[in-house]
Amino acid sequence: MSGSPPLVSVVLPVRDGAATIAEQLDSLLEQQLHAAWEAVVVDNGSVDATASIVRSYCAKYPQLRVVSAPNGTGINFARNAGVQAARGKFIVICDADDVVQPGWLAAHARELVRGEAELTGGPLDEDSLNRPGIAAMNRVRDSAKPPCAGSFLPYAVGCNIGFSKSLWQALGGFNDLWQRGGTEIEFCWRAQLAGYTLLWVPDAIVAYRHRTTRCAELVRRFRSAQAMARLHSEFAEEGMPRASNRRAARAWAWLAFKSPRVFFDQDFGRRWTQTLAWKGGLLVGSVRYRVLYL
């Protein structure tokens, strides 16, 4: 890409995203921005047809390029590789299995250029790409404000986050040691503790694709819960409160007392196993990171 550097770089990390990335690229390349922008796809070692799909788009769209990053693992490694290669003053990140909505890029860029904050986040549409039951089971976010983890600080979801490249440089990038669960929370918390402001952008909407199988969703919950224990191990001294031991005891008692119902009530069984995955993740995370966060 020749000429003046772009104002905004969209970074799209992907690994084995052949089934969904074309839909995301189609929506991304329809974005309108009254300034130069680029899209950087980071191929993090895909072994499916992801690379060939992206190359076919690059041949048609000069603002799109691909960066190969096969020598490290984890979403934060891929994010950092993309931001490092990006030429824009501002960075906006999306994922390969979601779909950015019209006006998404312009909304992030508007607020970043305005300069009131160097970190932005936007809401998720959890209905468009998911079956009704999946959306209802997983919807936990209020689109009117940023999510808050651990009763501590808000954060921007990793598939819908924007920031200045100078902020990323000042923080030393995303933490490569965080590979699954809590990756964007850790980044956003470090930014806010360093004095940066997170600004919520209600019209920067991403249609979010949930896991489609029960097993995959339980694994996600288990890993997310482990990440909460890890966050507490790293941010307790910064003010992240401890989890309520009384509430934890009630939850484990409920799991034990209600367990027989799982065998004859399917809907209840889903809720019970979701709770078990979360509480089990907190337990394992507490042991792994040597904290009491149940």
C-alpha cells in the first residue's frame, strides 16, 4: 500500500477460520470511512483454506493485506503481530468468526480521532448469528455500557476494541503469556490503571458468533473462570476485590443438592452444567495461580 500512512488499521487475527472469514471480510470491506484505512489479516498458522481465501481478497482490495505469524500461539501473540505490522495511528480489532455491522469502523475512528479516550469498545449483537436458544443461554452483556469483570474495572471485548498505537506501545502490547481467557480484560485493566480512559461506543456494533455446541461452551466458561482467578492473582493489589466465600459455598451446596435433577430435566441440566463449569474453573484457577478466588 503506497501513499500516506492510513489513519486506521483494522487488525483481524485468525487461525483456521475458513468457514467464516469470507463473511467477515465482505462486511469489513463495505465499511465507509472518510480517511485512508487498511485491514491487516494475521494468519496464526492456519492449516485449512484460510490463507487462500484471504489471498483471493487481497488480489481485489488494495487496502487489505495478510501477515503470516505461525511461530507463536495465542490470540494475544496474533494481535501483537498485527498491530506491529499496522501502519495506522489508530487500531481497531475484530475476529474472523464475527461480522462487523455498518458504521462500525467509522464509529470507533470518530471517537479515537476526537481524542477524549485512547481506548474504545463497542457492543455485541448476540442474536443475528446464533440460534435463539444459544443466544438466550449466553447473553450476559448490557449493550448500553461496557462489561465489568470481577466487580473491578470495565473492559472492551476483544472482538470489538479500538486504541491508539501509542497506547499499545506504552503498555508493551498485549501480554503474550495470556493465551486463552481474560486476554482483553488484562490489557484493558492495565491501560486504565496506567491512566487511560475506556470509552464505550454504542454504535460500533459487532454481530457475535457463540459456540454452537454445548461442550465448546462449557470449555469456554471453564477457561474464563480460570482467567478470573488469574486476574485476581495479578490485580488484587490494584484493588480487584476477593470473591465472596459465602456465595461460593452456597453455589457448591446448590450444585450438590440439585444434582439428581440433572438426569430428568434437560433445561435445568444445561444450567447446572454451566454453573459447574464456571465454579470448577474458579477452583482449578485458584489452585493453579495460588489464590483463593472461588
